[in-house]
Amino acid sequence: MGRRVHVAGVGMIPFAKPSAAATYDVMGAGAVRAALADAGVGYGKIQQVYAGYVYGDSTCGQRVVYGIGMTGVPVINVNNNCASGSSALWLARQAVESGAVECALAVGFEQMPPGALGAKWSDRPNPLSDFDVTLREAFPVDDRLPLTPQYFAAAGVEYMEKYGMKAETFAKVSVKARSHAANNPYAVFRDPITEQQVLESPHMSGPLTRLQCCPPTCGAAAAVVCSEEFARAHGLRTDVAIKAQTLLSDTGGLFEKTSPMSLVGSDVTRAAAHEVYEQAGVDPRDIKVVELHDCFTVNEVLTYEGLGLCDEGGAEEFILSGDNTYGGRVVTNPSGGLLSKGHPLGATGLAQTAEITWQLRGEAGPRQVEGATLGLQHNLGLGTAGVVTLFEKVG
């Protein structure tokens, strides 16, 4: 990491079901306006824009910001699957840190169709085709069901076989997510649920039931990042900064391992977290608040260990002891996470950024994690892109 990059402003709109959402341009512009207002800076001061989304034609980013201003600045569109929003932030941070610009905007948005995710292009190679072949070697895939939950179901089965975790323990993650989302006005699902309701919801695959899978969601979020010099020159706040950040993809040998846990990004998460802790000189046990990629309950469990929040094989005890929530060692997904807040793919990483920023500022209201001076964000896209970002409270 070079010069310090500050998060001057964040913004998001309430997430919504596809049937109740506005179009992507309206949602994206709303998030950008909120971030600019939070920063106290006009769009004319933004020198680069990075726009993350998955389902949309090229130059959707331009469509979003043109409704706010047409200043001629570069607008770069980013598609890195579910990590698109964090990848946009990674690029904006790099631009500021390198000195290429003094102030940049990252925005993520998604106008999701209802139903399960699927490939949109059938006339060309599927980027996940090698992953699919390897999954079928490790797990009895049911072609009548969506493939994405089966990836995580297979990873859950592998984890249970390796460490002896009970299937019922995964359900506790969904219960915790809803209890946190109850205090988040931006979340889609805020009503409490019980472990029994989770387990009795329709079975999907392996240990997963429907209430252990994130819902299709629409939404948008944004962040303004800048140098310390720019912030001071324009009277912007400097109380939250990016202390360390990394973006990684897969390494060789992934497909030879025939490990569903590795296919869904557990290796990438572990490697990215290790790099961030090395950059920052931070022990993960010193972090009190984490927003992580809980697209399925299984992935939250894998990520506890990948981020070093608990020992390898220790996730079940971590959950049962309440160390993943208020009153425990670290609060994971105070926002409600993807399971309850929702998962508009391109917006997710920047919504996590907004939550961590509010937590470090002490502005999270009833969700506030007391004494948080470091906040970790983890965002994962299959195929694979893994982004881990460590934010710090400054001053």
C-alpha cells in the first residue's frame, strides 16, 4: 500500500425484490447521489468512475452517472461476477493510491431477474465449464435443480465430512442473519425466523434449504474515495481509510484437487485474507466487525475459517458459542448479510463497504458494534474473484 486512501462518502438505497425495484439507472444514480452527499463533494470533482454490475449491456455505468453529470471523466465498467462492486472499489483505490487521480467514485448496481441465476449466453464457452466438470466429479449433481446452490451444497457436504459438523448448525447462520437485518432499514428480509423454520423450508441440495440461500435482489451502493490531501483541501472527512486490500483469482491445481470447497473460493479467500493481514500487520482476532460473502450459509461457515476468525475446523463451535454475533468475539454481517439484506450482485461489495464505514464512524444505530476500530470486508465471485478489504478508523 502506498499513500493512504480515505473513504470520504458512502451511499446505498434500500434493497428490493425484483418485482418491487426501480430500473438500474435509477437505483445506481440514487446510490451515487447519496455517496456524494455523504462526502460533501460535487460530481464535478470526481476524476474517475468505476461501475460494477453483472447483468446488463455494456456502458451501463455511463447510463447511471450521465443522469448526474456529463463531465467527460473516464467511466470504466467492471464485471467480476458477484465481486464486481468490490472490484470497482479495488480499481478506484488503486487509482487514488498511485496518484493517477485524487478522487474517484466506485458504484455497483444490479437489476436482477427473478429466480435462480443462470448463463445468459448459450452460443459460446461457459467461463465456469471447467468448474462444472470438476463439481460433477465430486458431487451427484441434479440437472433438474439450479447449479449454483449445488456448488455450495457440495462444499457443505465436504466440510461436514471433513470436520464432523452437523447440518443443523448451518441453519443457525440464517437465524443470526435475520436477527441482524431486523435493525437494518436497507435489508429486504427483516422478520425473525427460527431454526425450525429454516430447516423446514423447501430442501435445495445437500444441507441447504431455501432459507439458507440468498434471494435474487435489486439495489445499488457507492463510495467516494480520495487522497488525504484532496480531503483536507475540500473539507472532506478523513475518519475512515482503506488500510489494506487485495484481489486474487485461482491458482494452479484447482481442478485436480476435486474439492468443492476450493471450487467455491475457500482457497482464494484464505490467500487474500493472508495478504491483507500481512500488508496491514494485523491479527484477525483484533477485528470486531466483518461483512462477509454469505451467499449461502455454507459460504459463511467456510469464510469464518478462511478469514482466520476461528481455527480450521472450529466453525461449529464458533457458531454454537455465539462468537459470530453481538456479545461474542466478532460481529459478522451486522447488516444481515446477503442472506437477509439481499444480494444484488454488482452492489453487494459496495453495500458491505457502506456498512463497515458506518460501523467505524459509529453511525450504525442499533446495529452498532461497540469499540470497532478495524472492519473487514470479504466479497467473492465464482470463476473466481476474491476481494478482501481492511478498513480502519483514523484519529
